[in-house]
Amino acid sequence: MKTATRTRYDPVARRAATLRRYGLTPPDYARILFSQAGRCGVCRRPATGLPLHVDHHHKTGVIRGLLCHRCNRGLGYISNPNHLTQAAIYV
């Protein structure tokens, strides 16, 4: 009977895999981060601790920028641009 082995979480390997998924190199990521002044593309909070998420259009794959975890999740929940506009009016 084979037992499952648990692999250790490797943030460097995970980041490399994420960049490969979107066709980015580490210098590409650094350029985007620099163009955003080291901040989230939505809330403009500084990127501290965890790296920012690569935001992309799910149908075309076009990269829009880098987002913090909270903004990335928030945009993911509002999939219709009209709903985003309505949410802005509501708030």
C-alpha cells in the first residue's frame, strides 16, 4: 500500500509556475510592478509580504496588471462590468 507524501509548500516554485502560466518572466513581473509603483492596481496599497496576483482577462488571457489578494478576489466575484458600476454607485 502506497502512502501519500506531503510536499512542502515552496513559494518560489509556486510563483515561477504562476508566471509560466501567464507567459511572464520574472523581469516582466518586475516591470509591471514598477509601472504600478509597487502597489495594487486597484486599491493602491503597497505590495508587502506576499507577491501580488497576476490579473488577467479570463477569455483572452490578456494581463491587466497586478492586484492584492483582496482586490483580486473582489473583482473575481463581480464578473459583470455592469455590476461593478452598480456597486460603485451603491457605495
